[in-house]
Amino acid sequence: MGGAGGRALRLFPFAFGKRSGLRARLGGAAPAPGSRCPAGGRREAGGGRGQAGGRRGARGSRTAQRWDFSAREESGAGARPGRGSADSGAAGAGGGGGGEAAGTQEAGESRSRPASMGRLAPRPLLLALLGLALCRGRVVRVPSGSLVRVVGTELVIPCNVSDYDGPSEQNFDWSFSSSGSSFVELASTWEAGFPAQPYRERLQRGEILLRRTANDGVELHIKNVQPSDQGHYKCSTPSTDATVQGNYEDIVQVKVLADALQVGAVAPPEPGLSLRLGEPFELRCSASTASPLHTHLALLWELQRGTARRSVLALTHEGRFRPGPGYEQRYRVGDVRLDTVGADGYRLSVARALAADQGSYRCVVSEWIGEQGSWQEIQEKAVDVATVLIQPTVLRVAVARNVSVAEGKGLDLTCNITTDRADDVRPEVTWYFSRTPDGAWPGAPVLARLDRDSLVHSSPHVALSHVDARSYHLLVRDVSKENSGYYFCHVALWAPGHNRSWHKVAEARSAPASVDVTWLEPDYQVYLNASKVPEFSDDLTELECRIVDMKSLQASVRFTVSWYYRVNRRSDDLVASELLAVMNGDWTLKYGDRSKQRAQDGDFIFSKERTDTFSFRIQRTTEEDRGSYYCAVSAWTKQRNDSWVKSKDVFSKPVNIFWASEDSVLVVKARQPKPFFAAGNTFEMTCKVSSKNIKSPRYSVLITAEKPVGDLSSPNETKYIISLDQDSVVKLENWTDASRVDGVVLEKVQEDEFRYRMYQTQVSDAGLYRCVVTAWSPVRGSLWREAATSLSNPIEIDFQTAGPIFNASVHSDTPSVIRGDLIKLFCIIAVEGGALDPDDMAFDVSWFAVHSFGLDKAPVLLSSLDRKGIVTTAERDRKSELSLERVGVLEFLLRVHGSEDQDFGNYYCSVTPWVRSPTGSWQKEAEIYSKPIFVTVKMDVLNAFKYPLLIGVGLSTVIGLLSCLIGYCSSHWCCKKEVQETRRERRRLMSMEMD
């Protein structure tokens, strides 16, 4: 602090001992214990345990250090500690000396201070400023008010510190004073030799100990408190702060009272209470106190079962009743009560005992005292009262074990009860039914119930009656087969409780009574017959399941069927049957996993032809359907509630569905009636078909052609020419010769023989011809299934001619052009061999281009010219245009007008020669291809940069002239200034040679 604050701190020095905490005195007044803002001052870190001097007085001759706070004259410098003289006397004397020295120094400074610095602040103002400065810092706390304990009990005093600096773990010193004036060291967390001699033995015996609860908290424990322990206890913390702030100690007063609490048990007539469920019982204890102070008693009843204890009911020191866990509802209804009897008696009353009430009861009494609006428990005593034993109620229930009754008659069962309770208990009787003797009770269906108010709850055909005090009859009218099973009688005894309530004291269940309902079941047999047996795959299979020899049939009986399938195995291994379909009593049909999809597709058909006949039909029998089939006919009986219950199942003998499966065989032989013929003649080929193991076959035929091995134009290419299906429908496949659309014929000569003819054959028709025959079997009437496919032997067409040989080549005078120039490409045809008249030759010419440096891309058709002179040009997305013309008998010219960069690449032509035969027909020769020629398209640099250069030069000239004009105008009109030239005196220079 600067200014007056700094001077105030210099006026009040403080002295600190090593372990006695804050020893400051302000104006001769000691700080109040536990005060949040004591009259202390600041100090530097030297006031801690490690830097201060030794103890005062009896703790040795260690000198106490006195710290003097003086201010500096510099503005805002604040108070800085100054080291005072060491003194072995009391801390107060040292502090006084420091104050005098500081006062003298302040007086000297005030005399030397200028008038502008002001006067010293008055003493009250200095105290106020000092108080504000000290209201922040360390806080030591012990319990507020006074602590009251009883002789022989344990005393626990907690102490904690907060808002401190330094290490997180703090040390604590405890001192004791019987009068509150002079304190004697009691215990310390840091120094073993701190306690005074009278307390060292108690510390060694463990009667006094310190227990650290946290880094900033500790508890003082004094066991077996005696009257000499009454007094004041002070908790102090040595400073670890950088500056002295707050309080460093706090004091609490402890009062020790004599033991005046008396607790006793009022014993019952017997040491142990033996009760039955539902009977009441009472327990008593006494409690009183003769304490000179105003105290309250609190009482708690506890129940101990084994090692576990639970609270039953408590009376708090504030006069409130508090039921324990699980006793809330019983307390609210008045089943558990706590009453006072006389001046010091307390009675626990239980209206009806439960099994959970068994155990040892004890009475726990605690004494409380009120101090400054809060309550303290000063002691607690407990006494065992009694042990309660709950005897279970004896209850036995018996029912006749085995009963047989005819269908349609009445079932009468008696439930007999035996119990040792003679008081006012009421039974609740419930009859259960189950299909098994170990039925899940109480989840089994309830037939009838008689509650404790004698009200019967049952269905119309079931009656429950009370014959005498211990017998109850169950009557089931008009029994049927579904009533066969096991019957149980369950009895619960209810005893009246407090406030018209009832509680269950016992329950028991009888052994299962087996009831067998006898009836005349229908007598019948089942016969399975295969009316249609398949001989091949896809044949129809039909099975009939008939009911025969029916006897003892009633009008309330209906029949349903279930179909099963089992795979035939050659070994003796058992094979599980698969359910195909089952019909329930309400005529609903459910499919199995094997037949569900095929039944939805209509391949499996289940039907009931007559009352006693069921049929199963497989429309298309496959090899997977081979196996054994059998049926099961179920008899269903109608019940009283119009439901149907299955009463009997009769199985038929299995029927085996099997046929010998052999591989289908299909053989096709092709032959040529006229093996030698010339071009222009008719080619004829017949195909003979034979088959085995194919049911009612029909054949479809496909004629294919393959190029001979030596033909390199399209090697290994198979061409489909014409076909004829199983319904004798002819279809042209890939026959593309428009001039000979009617030149091929395929016809059916016989059921197993077909003939193919090709008129006006040409040299290009040379190759291998085959018949591809497929056999079809009928399925479901108009549908057909492919059974087998076979290929015939090849028939070769080979023309032995010595005609001309054609070759094609490409030539160009301009293989490298500039963009925009014309590209000319010539396709030249050369003829070798015999000379031909130009009128006997015609050509189909097509031009192709591959726009890449290599031939790695697919060729693109540019233009074509057929033998009739018709030109066809492909569509392109480029600006260049194409033209194709015949410039000579054997030359064809392709022009690319306005070439572009994308027009570069490899160009070649394909030629298909046509030669007129002596008979006047045109023969198509094999297609020939020329070698490619590479064409490059270059860019015209001059033309490309001509217009940009002209535009750039023009713009530069215009911009330069405009810049000159703007500069001239600016300098002439805008930036002109008149400068008045000062006249200078002209003086001659003195010659250097003049003296």
C-alpha cells in the first residue's frame, strides 16, 4: 500500500513465534478466537515454521523474531518488512519495541516530508484500513458453540483450514486449557515432542489421537472422556502463507457431564416369545435420565436376524415417530405402534406377526442436548429385550389321486383341508387344471375360486360348493376329452388384522389329481393309392388318400389329412419325413417348407374330392420328387364351445414314386445329296434326328455357317442363318443379304428329318454348315421343356475357282497438311490373274480412320460407296466435311475438306469385289483391307498469331498516344506554378592570387 496505508502498517509491528501461530497485538487488544478478520497484520513468508525462531517460555530459549513493517517513500511501493532485533523475552515486548522504533522512524520521515505529502491519518482510520486489508486470507474452524459429552464416551473435535497458501497438506497443533486463559500443548501432527508431559502417556495408550481427514482437516479423538477433560480446546495452524492474513487458530469449549442415563428391559413372561403367524405381541423397555442440563431422549426398536440389523420403529429426540424400511405401510395402518407407558416405559405393539418379525429385539436409547439451535447426541445405550419365534401354520390339502369319468358325464372332485388353526381364519380355495402333472402353477388355467368372503368365481359349466367346514367340491359338467389332465386344489388361510384388514397366514397345494375322460373314439383305416404314376420327368403324379372301414362315427366328428414325403435311401439309415401340407380342424391348409413355393406356383395341388377321399397332384414331377409318400387322416371332435379338438391320427402305408432315369440321347446326322456344284447353283443339306429317353419329343433346328480355316477375313466366326422352332415357325436369324432374302429355305420333311436349301450360291458363301437340333418335351399341356441339344456333322461348301485376285492400297500426295487444307486419300484396287471386263466388276468401298498414333483404338467408319454408286457418310461432330467418289475404274478418292487437328490418324479402306459370272449372276468375293496410312494435321503459326499481333500492336499504339496526351494536359494546365526567382547579388570572386 502507498500513502497513508503504508504509514499505518509501520505504526503497528507484529511479532510471531515459531509454533504459536499469530501472536500479534493491535492496540493492546488480543484477537478474538475464531474471528474471521482478527487484528493482525501482514508478514512475509519468513513467519512460517521453517524461518521463525524457537518456542516461547517453557518451550526453550529459542529467540522469537520480531518483524517490523515499514513503508518506502517511493510511490506505490507498499509495506516492506524490516528485520528487528532479536529478543528472548515475550512476543508482546518485542512487538512494543518494534512499534516504538517504527514510530520514531515515522516521526523522522514526517519531519523530512514536504508539505504536499499531507499529514498522518488518524488512528481510527488506520484501524479501518488495516481491518479491510486483513479480511482476506487463512481461516481455521472448529465446531461453533460448546460441545457436551458424557463421562466414558468418546470426544471427537474436527478442525480444518481454508484459503491458505503454500503446500496442500497443512499441520495442526492442539492445546488445552481448563479455564480458557493459559493453554497447554496437547498434540501435534508435525512435532512428536510437542505435547506436554501430562498428556504424553494418554497419547501413547491411544486414548488421545489425531486422525487426519484431509490435507486441510484433522480430528482430535479423546476416548473415555473424564471430568478433567472439560475445558477449552484450541486448534492452530503454523503459517505457510506469503503474507499474514486471516486467523490461524480457533477455540471450542467442551463440557463433560456425569452419566445419568438409565436403560432397562421389561422382560416378558417367557425369555422367548413363540407365536403363530397373525398373532399379536408386545415388547417393553424403560429409559430415564437425571442430567442437570435440559436433554431429550430418543428411542429406537431394532430387530436382529443373524448379523443383519434393521430398524423397526423409532421415536426421535424431537418427538416424531419414524418407521424403519419395510415397516412404513404397517405403521400407517396401525399394525406396528410405539406407545409410552408411565413415566419411563416404552411399548412396541405388533398387531399381527409375520414371518419377517422373527428375531431378537433390542431397545436403543440415545440422549440429545440442544445448543444454539442445533442438537447434539451426547450418549447412546442399548438393551436386549426378547427373542420372537414365529411358528408356521400347519396346513394340508388332499384330493383323490386317480379319477376316471365317461365323456358327457360330470366330474366331481373333493378338496379336504387339515389345519391346526382353530381361531377365526378363513380359507380361500382355488382349483387349477394342467395337461402335465408338474404344471406351472400359478400360471395354470383357473377353473374356479372361492374367496375368503365365500364368493364363487367360475365358468358356467364349472361349479364350486362348500360341503362342510373342511371340504370343498368341484363339479365339471358334461366333460369331454379336453378335460383329461391333472387337477390341483390350492388353499390359502387368511386371518383378520388391525383396522379390518386381512393377512395370509398359510397356503398349500394338493398333489395332482389325474382325471381320465373315457370316450368311444372313431374307428377307421386309411388307404393310399397312386392313380397316376410318372414314367418320365415332368409327367403328372396323382395320389388318393381314402378313409375305409369307418365304425362308431358320430355326427360331431370331421376328418382332415396331412401329406408327408420321405426320401428313399439304399442304406438302412433313418430319414426324417418332411411335411408337405396339413389340414386343420377348421379346414385351413398349411404348407410345409418343401411344398410352399411350388403350391403357390400351382405345381402342387391338394384337394378334397369327396367326404372320404383326399387327393394330392404333382403337375410336373421332377427327379427330386422321387421317393415315398404317405398320408395321415386326423379325426376331430367338436367341443362345447364349438371348437374342434384332434382325437385320433391314422397313417397310411407309403407309396413309392420312382422311375428309372437315363440320360437323354440326341443324335443328328447331316448329309449333302449333291456334293459337287459351282457358284450360282443351289446348295442342299438334310439333317436326320434320332433320340432316346425323351418323352414325346419335338425338335427345333438352327442352321449355322462357319468360315473355312484358311479364310482370314473373319476366322472362327459362327453365323446363324435360319431357324425352325418346335411349332414349325421359320425365322431368319443373321441373314443380311438383302438381294437374297428368299434365297434360303428350311423345311420339315418328316418328324425327325429337316432340309436346308440355299439358292444362287456365291463364293462368299463358302464355309462349314451344321444343324443345331434341340429336343423339347411337353409340360402341362401347351408348355415345353428343353430336354437335349445336339450338333450335326459339318457340310463344307468349297468353290474351286481360278478367278482374279484383288488387292487394295491407300495413297496420298498430302500425308501432312496444315489445319484447314484439303486431305486427299486414294484407295487403289489391283487385279491379278485373269483379265476382266470393267463392266463385270463392281466394288463396295468403305473408308475407316483410327484417330491415334497407333492402332489401339476402334476404327471409325467415315464414308462408304456401294457397287451401285450410292454414297453413305457417317455423322460426325466436327467442322470438317467428307466426300467420296470414284475417279477411275479401280480408284476411289476420299476428300477431307477444312481439316482439323482431330482429323489426324491412320486411314485405310476396305473393298468388297463383286464379279459377274458367266450365267449373269453377281458373285460376292471376300472382303479385302488396305494397309493404313498416317495423316498429320499441323497448325499454321502465321495465321494463328496474325490477328492477335495486329490487335496487340494497335491497342498498344492507342494506349501510348492516350498516355502522352494525358501527361501533356496534366503538366500544362493542372500542375503549372509560378516561381518567382529571387535575384541574387553578383559578386566577383576574389582571385586566389590576391593577398
